[in-house]
Amino acid sequence: MLIGEVARRSGVSTRMLRHYESLGLVRPDGRNESGYREYSDENIRRIFHIESLRSLGLSLREVARALDDPGFAPAALVDDLVRRTRERIAAETELLERLRRIGAAGPADWTGVLRTVALLRELGSASPADRQRAALTAADDRPVPVEALVEAVLAESDPHVAGALRWALARSGEDGQALLAEALRAPSAPVRERAARALAALPHTTAAAPLRAALADPAPEVRAPAALALAARGAADAVPELLAMVVEGRGDTDAADALAALAQDPAAADRIATGLVGRLARNGTAPPERLRLAQALADIPGAKAAQALVALAQDRDRAVALTAAHVLRLRDGA
């Protein structure tokens, strides 16, 4: 069979068939009287084998080894091909996501495209300073897709960069809220904590719903920012978690301040005082816990809080008693 007919039947161009011959991959049986190459049925089968192996991602050198080396073991090469294919898919997926984000930024010209690309690169930089600068400059003249900001804030471990990213996300409107709410269901507690902190930084009242959901999270580091943010919005359902924070010493100062702010409502004040007194009444309350509860009672108005402080002023622990007595004097002076 002549080379033109082989090309038609195999789908391999005559130029590539000559290239295979130059590499020694395919050796035509000879030439006819007119000097044209002649391919046998065995040559045709080998060409199909070459194309099959190339379709798996093998290089021509690897194809030659696979076909001609009797001791060639395919398992190791197949494993390597799997690894290379995964890397290629990951790279292509990353490129697709980058292109989608650039499109979402709506650049008006190539200058806008380049600015968005530069900003996305800075957000993914290994340098915290570069990431922080990118977050702070994600302003109107350098728009960045909300999805990129959410992904960055959920991955950020540096507290300064995280703060800048939350600020940028809060300026971007409500578009990121749904993505952050979805991240509250992530299996990783650090990711859920970052999502809760980012939601807490949003100025929108609609963020209260996912923050309430975060109050049921098994991780205290997720519940705490949600409770503080809800208290700042005047939500009394944050009270149980705030009480737990005081007792356990998890951001107890912030929690006490939040309780004091909520207690400006008389109904909430009575509920908060009842909760604090109830914690005091539990058996096995340690002195550090009673001290934190005394400090939290300082700014809670009403007779119930005052009575609890009177009892604490007689506490067997000197630090607790002195603190409660001092708080009572301040309340009387006020």
C-alpha cells in the first residue's frame, strides 16, 4: 500500500508518516519500481498502535520504548501518565477559573484585563504584603470578582491580610454573602471560622440569617464571631453563646461588652442577668469563672444583677470578692 492510501485509511498525514519513518518508528517494507514507499499490513497495524499510544499522552520516544523494548513494563508509565494528566487538568481548571473571573470583572479593554490579571496574581501571592496590598487596592478603579475575594478570605491565615480582605469584601456589596453562607457548611473548622468572620464584617442586615446558623456550629471559634456580630445587630439569640464565652474565657471581655449593650433593653437585661446568675449557681464554678461573671455583671442593670454582686462580694476567693465589691461601689456611685 502506498503512502497516500495509508494516510487516507489511518488518518495520519503523509508528513507525519515520513516523520515516523525518520525516527525509526515505522519502516516501510520497501519501494516499488517507481520508487514509492510500500507499506505492509504489519506496518498499518503498527501505525494504529502508535496513534493509540499517542492518544494516551505518550511521547514518541515513550511510544518507541513501549513497542520495541521487550522488557518494557507499562504500569509505571501509566501511573506517570495519570499524574501528568491530573496536573494538566488542574492547570486547565485554574486557567478556566481565571478566565471566568476576568470575564466577571467586565473589563472594557485590554488594559482592564491586564489590571484584573495582575490583581488576581497578587491575591494568590506567597507574600502577605502583596496579598494585603491587593486587598486594599481592590477599589473601583481595580475591580476584582467577588468570587476571588471570597476564595482569598477563606484561605487566608494571616490576620492582617484577612482583615483587609474582609474590608474589601464588605465594600463589594451583598454578592459574596451567599458564597460565605455556603462556606459555613465546609468540613474544615478554620474555613467556617473565616466565613463567619467575613459575614460578621458585612454591613447588611441580611447577613443575620447565616450568622444565626453559625451559632449552632460545633466549633466555638465559629460561634464566637457570629454571636458578637449578632449582638452588635441587637439580636438577643446571641446571649447563650455570649454567656458561654464569659464562663469559658473565650473573648470574655468582648462578650461582656456585647451583653452590656444588649442589656440596654430591659427585657434583655433581665434575661442576661438570669443567665449570669444561673451560671454562678452551678456546682463546681471555679474562681476564675466567678471573677469573669462578676466583671460581666458590672454593666448589667437591675436588681437581679446587683443581688448577685452582693453575694459575690462575700465570695471565699479574695479576688472575686474584691472585684464584686469594687463593682458595687461603682454602681452605687453611678
